[in-house]
Amino acid sequence: MDTVFLLEITCRWCGHTFFICQSCWRGQVYCSNACRVIGYRKKKQARQRKYRNSPKGRKTHRENENKRKNRQSRKKVGDATSNTIPPLISCPPNSYFNTFCCHCCGKTGVIVSQFPRRRYGRTYSADFKGRALSPGR
């Protein structure tokens, strides 16, 4: 049986620690879909804030506000926002208390700081000139 390697990842939104095996790992940085959505929203807000504070962003905002002022509007009262931010999400803890398992598939394994490089069955080694040698030399 092959050893399953697990990578320990801390969610960028809630800070929950979770583990991903090498076969399930696709660059995840969020522990759940809900954290991913909120994290992306916060990143987008930060990008928008940075743009609005730039000279080009201030100019665009000024021009758009002038257009809005000059338009005749029938609406006299502003609407309440419909984009409500959901409450803080608490991610469930790992169900296996003293064992570490993959967040996606549930395989138990050994925690590593980085996944080992996959060789795909090749056992080539390199000599001093950088050429690949045949197996067994």
C-alpha cells in the first residue's frame, strides 16, 4: 500500500486548518465553498478600493457622478441595498480527532510540508554534464 501524503492548509478566510491529499490537491486555499465565495468577494472589494483611490479611478468616479446628477430621475428615495453579507461561517472541525485525513476524499495519511515530486515510473539519474543516464547505471 502506498503512503498517502497530506498537505496542511489554513483557510484564507476563517483560519480553519484542513488537509488535502496529493491526488485531490488543486491549489485549494479555502476550506469550503462558502469561505471561497466570501474570500473572493473581499478580494474584489480590496481591488475596487485600490482602483477608486488611484487618479484614474477618481476621475472615472467623478465623471460617472456628474452623469448621474445631470440625468432626470423619477425616483426620489434611494433603495436599500439587496446585497447583504452573510453571517460569519464556522467551518466544522475535522471529524477524525487524532488522525489526519483528506478534506475531500477522507484518506488518512502522513502530513508533509510539500508534496514530493512525482516520477511517473522513471528512475533516471543525471551525470555531471546534465545528460540523462539509462536506468541501472
